[in-house]
Amino acid sequence: MAETPAHLKIKKDAENMRILLVEDNPDHSYLVRKSVNEALRSQVEIAESGEQGVMRLGNEKYDLIISDFNLPGMSGLEVLKTIKEMGVDAPFIMLTGQGDEKVAVSAMQAGAYNYVVKDDVCYTILPRVISETLTQFRADKEKERLEREIREKSEALEKANRELKKLDELKSQFISSVSHEFKNPLNSIQESIALVLDGIVNPTEPKGKRVMEIAQNSTERLTILVNDLLDFSKLEAGKMKMEKEPVDIRGVLTEALDSMSPLAEKRKITLTCAPAAHKMIVFADPMRIVQVLTNLISNAIKYTQEGGAIRLDARSEKDPASSLQKIVVSVKDSGAGIAKENLSRIFERFEQIKQPQHRDLPALQGTGLGLSICREIVQLHQGRIWVESELGKGSTFFFTLPRYQ
Amino acid sequence: MRKKILIVDDEEDFATLSALRIGEAGFEVHIETDGGKAFQRIQELNPDAVLLDIMLQTDDGLSLLKKIKKEMPQVIVIVITGKAMLMGDIFKMEGAAAFFKKPIDVKELVKKIQELTQ
Ligand SMILES: Nc1ncnc2c1ncn2[C@@H]1O[C@H](COP(=O)(O)OP(=O)(O)OP(=O)(O)O)[C@@H](O)[C@H]1O
């Protein structure tokens, strides 16, 4: 298809406009209307005074305003100034008398887009002036929009940059705190061995036994740290593969429950699971889901006082968005709870929110990676993980898994 | 008479291990893992020296240090911290006799205790 010539295009753009003409002289109005109607097929409405024009512009939207300068009451310049203050956003063309350059200049200064000197030919050139004005106006608007967009984009970039910097800081903090986390248990192991080698304690006697237990706890703790770090780096590199298979979630819950029961018992916390009577088959990597569950349960134990309770549950639900069935697994504790402002942060990498916890079970201390690993694993199952919590009352962690169809 | 040492640290494992070696060096060692009870314990025991973990969870270690130095200035306080960021100078200014950063070489710690309690 041949391209439309530029001047026709401009005209096309100026067609079907709604134009307001402020003009007290009916002869002039007639001429303007006629020429605009013919050339631009646009509708011209007439206000017979400046006051009337302002009123109309207050109530209705026009694409363009043409106003005579010499009006009986309010002058064209006053009309222009008033509607600018009102925030009317349409280009304004001033009609001035011959030899009235001063008027034209002050109109342009007040924000008019164009002016036309009233003479015999003015009605013939008016359509062109109108379409040029509209083109200019639109170009200006587009420029403004682009500028705004650029501003917004660069703000977004700056924000992203700040966030990256923060992540970088968190990472350095994390590395220093992790090396610390490694040093302490290592130190305990060394000291335990030294106590035995130096003959200060004897492993066959109660004191020596206690020392060996401490060494054992410390090795357990190191194992957890190393595993967390390995998982984390695998996830970061996108190298963790999920070995998904159809599996009954009830079996997965039971396995997690069995492995965490001793720890819960030690802290005198009741850990229960009331599995549904029917099978609930999910498509998931059972080992990884057990890992998510043990992580959530160990957190729950960590932040729950003696005598508290932790409850595991799984229920089937229809996803309102996809109308597919999914399984919602939950771990509910009666523990410390999480402050509202921290609810979304706790799933982030490296984020550890300091709060009183029980340090007498060293196997529970972690890196602050636990929940972010859980989130990654759940996401690799196209699931979602979230928490509902009230300070002092307890927390419930939920995650979803796709139901095997 | 054996000199009395009180370890105030809520990390029980670490306290236990250091207590054994310090005890072996001829001191009478006590452990307090509850920061909230620490000051009362110090008043009851009137130890020669206190090993104070400044990162206690139940109580602020720094204010505990100030309180000890104000009310029982004769007690030698050795500050221990797990936080690398904290400066030893601050604790010395507040009257701590020595400052150790975890992980601690317990043998060094014993030497320091011996030196300070002589
Ligand atoms: N059940 C819970 N009750 C209260 N707070 C919790 C609970 N689970 C997690 N949190 C909060 O969320 C934070 C992040 O948890 P996350 O599991 O990622 O790290 P962590 O518990 O410090 O270490 P770990 O790597 O051993 O899990 C914790 O520091 C804690 O403040």
C-alpha cells in the first residue's frame, strides 16, 4: 500500500475534532465554521463571550480552542489565562487584529500554541494552522510522555541498583556470619578433643561423655551448615534437579514427622499430624518435600516454648485461577509468631530476623537460608509458600503442590 | 584458697568446655546461662573474676558490665563476644580487664585469668 503523503496525514489527524470557537461576531463565526467544516470535517461549537467560553471549557472537553482577542467582556488573553489555571489541556489559537503583534506575543507567552492575524485570507489558512497546531500539541504531549517514561525507567533502574547493592551487602554480611557459624562449632570440637588428649577429662566418665556429646552436637551443626550451603549454591546455579513422581503426601508428612519427633520431644512440644482418610497424590520430589517440611518443623520447634504444639496438615483445594486441584500443606505452631513487617522478608536469601530462640538445641541453629531454600524448592514444584502469623500467638506456614491428575 | 570464676554465657556448650579447662588450672568454676540471673549470682558468689558473654539474649551484656563495675568494682571482668564488629576498647573503657573474641583459644583464656587473678 502506498504511503499517505505527510500533509494529508496531518489533515487526517485534525479531522473529527471538537473545536470551541470563542467569538462574539456572528459573521466571523460563520466563516470560521464553514472553512473548518469543509477542510477538516470537524465540529465547531461557538461561545459568544469569553465568560461563556470559560464555562463551557469547565464542563466539557475540547480538542482545540480558538479565541478572538477582542471580546466585549473578558478578553481572549484573560480566557487563556483562566483556562490554564483551570488545567484545561488543549491547544489554544488566538485570533488577533492586524498590527497587534504585542497581543500575539503576550498570548504566546501566556501559553497559546499559535496565533492568526484576522484578515481576508485568514479563514483559508486557518485549517492548516489548526492541523499544524494539533500536530505540534501531540508531539509535545508525546515528548512529555516519553520524558516521564524515561524518568520512571531510570528511577526503576536506580531502585534495582540500590536493591542489588543491598543484596551484595547482605551477601558479604552473610559470608562473614557464615564463616563465623563454622568457626564456633569447629572451635568446640577442637576444644573437646584437646580436653580428652590433655587428660583433663576421660570419655568413659560422665564429664568426658558430656564433652563428647558437645563435639557430636557441633559436628551435627556443621553438617547442617554445609548441607544448607550446598543446597543453596545448587539452587543459585539452577542445578538442583527435582526428581518428581506421583506420591501420597500423607506418607511424606509421616516421614517428616518421624524424623523430627525426637527433637520435639526433647523440647516437650507435641508434634502431631492428622492425615486425611483418603489418598492425596501429589507430583513431587518426596525427599525435597521432606526437606521443606523438616525445615519448617525445625523452625517451629526453634521458636516455640516448652509445652507448645505443632500440627502438620494437608488438604485438597481447587485453584480458583486454573481450576486445577492442588494440595495445601501446612505447619502450624503455637510459638513466638512473626511481626507483620517481617512476614515477607523472612523468605528472602540471607535474611535472618533476630528474635529470642532456644539455643539449647544446637542442631537447630542455622544460616538464615532455611526458608529461602524452602521457597526455591516449592517454586520448582510450581507451588507457592507463605506464612500467616500473629505475634505471641504462633505462625502457620503453608505451601502448595500440584495434585497428580 | 582456690579463686572463684563465674562464666556468664547462654551458650551452654561453650561454657561447659571452658569451665573444664579453667577448673583443671585450679580454679573453682561456676556457670550461669541465664543473663537475667547473672547479677544476682555474682552478688551471691562474689567471684574473683567473671567471664561475661556480651551477646546475652535475655539481658544486655554491656549494661551488666557497667552494673558490675559500679557495684562490685573489685570483680575482674573478662568480656567475651561472638560479634566481630564489637570493639574491645569500649569494654575496656567500661572497666573490662580483658577482651576475647569467639572462637576462643581456651588455653589463652586460662593464661589471662591466671595473670589477672594473681
Ligand atoms: N515458626 C516460626 N516462628 C517464628 N519465626 C520464624 C519461624 N520460622 C522462621 N521464623 C523467622 O524467620 C527467619 C528466617 O528463617 P530461616 O529458616 O530462613 O532462617 P533461620 O531459622 O535463622 O536459620 P535456618 O537456616 O536454620 O532455618 C528466622 O530468623 C526467624 O526470625
